[in-house]
Amino acid sequence: MLLKKNIPIKYVFGKIKYEVLLVTVYGLAIEIVYKNFEITNISINMTVPTVLGTIISLLLAFRSNQAYDRWWEARIIWGSIVNDSRTLARQVLSLMDDPYQPENIKAFKHRIINRQIAWCYALGNGLRKNDPMPSIEKFVSEDEYEYVGSYDNKHLGLVQLHARDLNNAHKQGWVNSYQQIEIDNTLTRLTDAMGKCERIKNTVFPATYSLYIHLALHFFIVLLPFGMVDLFGFLMVPVLVVITACFFLIEKMAIHLQDPFENKPTDTPVLTISGNIERDLKQMMNEKYVPKALEPATFYIL
């Protein structure tokens, strides 16, 4: 996720440097032909590119809104994961009890909570198509690590272990039926959030919609110099570059926001959020070692 400040200009315009270079060359070519060969009939009425530019602006605005909605939905889902992870830890710590086996129940609670931390990291890495196994190794036992490794979706295997332990806790009498239902409701919400993230990841933004806007934008850029060559004279090229750069930046912004789990600076910061969840849950367990909040070393966090 991009931070509020210190976004370098190089990053912003680095996304469109090749497009701007091509437009500059194209504009200079039109200017040279117009001046040196005294061809005055190549200009067109400025109304034509103006109308086309207005239509493209509306389409880009609509696409940007749709892309932002996808990004914002992903952020809302991960906000709910934060809340439900804390809720699960609170329920496990406060509802599960056995006065005759205090050490066993304590170890049992810590196992579930550490597994929840592993689940957050596994989901975040899985959405970005990274191997989640190295990130969960220190939070689960060897048996659980081997069990989760047999799943294609590692985070699904961790949820299944949660459900198995909850069922065992009910059989042991560590939770009553009502408490089991409440904890299971929390697991259901986490599973629902997992499915929503996978839906965003696996649902491709309509390719034809993007293609049509892209082609219309290029057609607009082709026509624009012919409408400005008489109006601006030798200033036509810099004006052309500025106008087209604005359109290209808006298009690039929409492209990056529409896929919030691609390991890019504009992503939803799933691993940073997972780190915050780890810190909160370890504090709830009163552990001595609690990881500190990560300070961003660059202009974005992942």
C-alpha cells in the first residue's frame, strides 16, 4: 500500500515513461511535417478530439471507481480478519478452562492462537502466489506442518485444524455447547473472509472492457495533435505530452488497483496486517517476546 508521503516522482512517471516517449516522438514528427513541408490541411477541428476525450474521461473515471472498489473491498476484508483474529484469541483465552489440567489447557490455547497467526501469514502469501510454508513453520508443530503441507490451500488446512481442536475441546469438556457454537461462528467468519479474498484474486477484471478503453485512448492520442497543431504552434508537443500523461496515469492507476494481491506497492498490505495481528495476539498470550511494529523503509508497505 502506498503511504501518504514520500512517493518518488520516479515511481509515478516510471509507469508511463515508454508511452510518454512514444507520444513525444509522434508529436515532434507531426510538428516537423506541418512546419517543414507546409502541409496545412492535416489539421482537424478541435471539437473532434474534445468530444472523444470527454467520453474517454468518463470511461476512465468509471473504471477507476470499479478498480478502487475492488481494492477497498480487499482492505475491508482484511480489517475483518484483524477483528476476528482478536476475537478468536479472546474467546479461546477466556472461554476455555479446565481447573484440573491448567498446563494442558494453557498449551492448547497457545497452540490455537499461534496457528491463527500462521493462518494470516499463509493466507497473505497464498493470495500473492508465494509459498506460505516458510512463514508458518515457526507457529505450528511438526505434525501440523506436515498436515498443512498436503493441502493445496495451506490456509484451508489450518482452518481445518482449528475445527478439529475445537471439537476435541468440546469432547474434553473445556467448552460447553454454547461456547463451541460461538467460537465456531468466529471460524466461519474467518472462512468467509478467506473465500472473499480468493474471489477477488481469481476474478479477472473484464479484459474486453479494458481493451476497448485502451484502444479508444490511443485513437484519441493519434487525433489530438492534428487538433492542436494550429492552436498551439510550437507548444503543441509539450501540451500533447502533458495531456496524454494524465490519461495514461489514470489508466495505470486503475490497472494497479484492480488487482490488490499482486505483490505491488499499490497492494493491500496483507503481510504488514499479519504482522500487526501477530503482535496483538502474542501480547494477549502475555509472551515475553513480542515483535515490534514494522517501520516502513520505503514509500509503501506490503
